[in-house]
Amino acid sequence: MDVATIEYVLGDITEQEVDVIVNAANSSLLGGGGVDGAIHRKGGPEILAECRKLRAGHYGGGLKTGQAVATTAGRLRARHVVHTVGPVWSATEDRSALLADCHRNSLDLAAELGARTIAFPAISTGIYRWPVEDAARIAHEAVQDTELDLIRFVLFDQRTYDAFARP
Ligand code: AR6
């Protein structure tokens, strides 16, 4: 099993100098609020232009929950943005495997792109309402075995940082 360094940062994912930044997108790939809004705002129109091409091509029906796809990072300091769609929290259905898939598929795609370093936000814990402690546990388990050297979780507020850094 390969062991990567796992880091926790309280901050803004759009500021990270890593090979890949992961976006907590939605299936339309055409932008939204939260991390998605911040990445498109700061990364510039090039990212959205590539997302539109993806929608016009292989992803005509949108990106499925748990899957991941890459674009340029535009004006961001990263080389690529990997867009993944987290599951919306459900109290009646266990969607944990989909949240794990987001992390696994993002890591696999980053490795295919030749990335060594990646930054994840706390996928699904904002607009998609996933309880933070549970999301942290799932994210941790999902990133244990990877070819990458560095996995950085970038948490936007203290409560989320605490849940990820001290599970
Ligand atoms: N850097 C790091 N983390 C951030 C940033 C940032 N710049 N901005 C917000 N967060 P969310 P989701 C945190 O809602 O729950 C969008 O509309 C935020 O505080 O971005 O997966 C998409 O288009 C929270 O802890 O993603 C989808 O429709 C975490 O990032 C939907 O939201 C995730 O919150 C996806 O919802």
C-alpha cells in the first residue's frame, strides 16, 4: 500500500498551489455556489468553457454522482481542476459509497494526469448537507491508498477543520 502525506489546512481551496484542485460540483458541470462558485470565479471563463465542451460531448447527460472529470485550472495556481459530484445527504438512504467514490475517482484521475499533489474540499458538507464528522471519516478511509505524494484537505471554517484534522 502506498502512503501519501495527508495535510489539513484552514483556508480557501482556490489559493492552493497543488497539481490538482478538486471541485465539489453538480451534475450539470456548469457552476453553482460554494466551492464550485469560488473555483469558477477565480479560475476564470476557461474552466466553464471546457465544462461546456464536456457537456456537448461525452457528458451530454451530465456527470453522475461519485464520478470525476478533469479540466484546465484556468487562472488558478493548480494545473487541473477535477470536478466531482458529491451525493446529497439523505437520512433514509446510505449514500456513503458515493461519497467515497468521489474521493477515489478524483485520486485515480489525478494519478492518470500525472499529478503528485491534490487538494480536496469537504465534499457534500455544504449545500449538500452531509454531517461533517461522518464526511470526514468517509473521506479519510477513501484516500488511504494512493500513488500521489500529498493529499491536502482544505477546510473553510474551524468546525470543519476540527472534524477533519481531529477525527
Ligand atoms: N475553499 C474551501 N472550501 C470551501 C470554499 C472554498 N473557497 N467555499 C466553500 N467551501 P459546497 P457541496 C466549503 O456547498 O456540499 C454547489 O452549488 C463549504 O464551507 O461547496 O458538495 C455545487 O454546484 C463546505 O464545507 O459543496 C453543487 O450544486 C464545503 O466547502 C453543490 O454546491 C462543501 O460545500 C455541492 O454541494
